[in-house]
Amino acid sequence: MNKFYLILSLTVMSFFPAHGEDIGSIEEIITTGTIQTDPAMSAWRSGDFETAEIEFKQNAFCALRIERNFISGVEGARDSTIRSDVGTDIDVPSQPSGGLGGAVVAPTSQPVIPKIQLNSSDFRGADNEGTRTCEDRGFQIYMMGMSQLKLGKRDEAKATLLRSTGLRKNLYDAHFRLSLLEYQDNNIKEANKHFKKLRKIGSKCKKCEAKKEITAQIRYLENLLA
């Protein structure tokens, strides 16, 4: 399945009041993602958001399987290396060392086992199923949340978007929308929390393609939450 990386323009209706007034629609919301030629994105583009929600969810499950297989392979290789490194030291008593007055030399310490820290966007290898995108689970879940927003499933969308930010740290549009949703629920503290995360992403986006869009979102929330 051919894919390419670019800026995806999404026209999404907004129903978030600003300072007690209806702000109408926010047009041309921009999000960075992987453009896919699969049933999920085709359904999204055609406005079939019920199908899009289902298909993006299936994409996420497929991506999860790929992630688990990858991590399992890495952990297996790591464990094999550790066993190889320490195997010669098993059941070998400490021996006096010559020239040290018969002092016992302590065995060497065990190797430090590194932790595996991955972002969902690290997984770019697609599954060879032809019609299923099995990569970047965070983006698939983000698009699932966007589909839920379109369907009016507000609470579900809120939970889904929050989940996506835990899987992919640079989903700035998800934080923007979560801040708006929390504002609408009068959860100003939570709205500010997502605003801070959006600003943090913006501070790291010095020359990235999404700089203009992130800056516009930050300015909008600054006015909204002032």
C-alpha cells in the first residue's frame, strides 16, 4: 500500500462556544499524518464517518499486533543476549586473586537491562494485507476520534482523542480539540493542561511543516482561556 507523508487538510465543523458566543465553524484544520489509500481514509473522505470509525479502529488493532510482535522480538533478542553474557558466570565461585593477599574478588555486576520506550509513530512498516493500514496506532486512534466527533459521539471522541495523545506525543490537533472540549465542559483546569501540552509541542516545532497551524491554534486558545 503506497503512502506518503504530508499535511492533511480537514474541514471540521466546530461546536465550541467562545466567551458565550457561537464561533461557528473552524475551517481548514490542519493535522500532520500519514495519508492512506485504505477503506478507513476513503470512508472519511466520502463523509461515511460510521464506516470510518470502524475501519480506523480495525487499523489500530492491526497496528497493535505489529507493535506487539516487534516488541516481543526485541525482548527475545535482548533476553538471549543477557543469557549469553552471564552464562559463563553461573555457579562459578569467587576466586582469590593473586597479588592481593588472597582477597576475594567480587563477581562482575549484572548488565543493565534497557527499557524499551517507543512512540506509536515509530512503527512505519505496514502489514501486507493490502486493504489494512497497520502502522502508527496513535494516528489511527486519533482519526477514529475525529470520526466520532463527526458522528456527534462527543464523550467517546473525548476519550479516544485522549488515548491517542498517549500513543503519539506530537498530535497537536488532538490536544487542541481536547482543550476545546474541556472548555465546553467548563473544566478550565483540564483545558489549560492540554493547552500547555500544545504550547510544548509548538516550542519544539521550530521549522516543522505544521508550525503555522500550531501557532494559530495556540493563539486561539490564548484568547479563549484568557
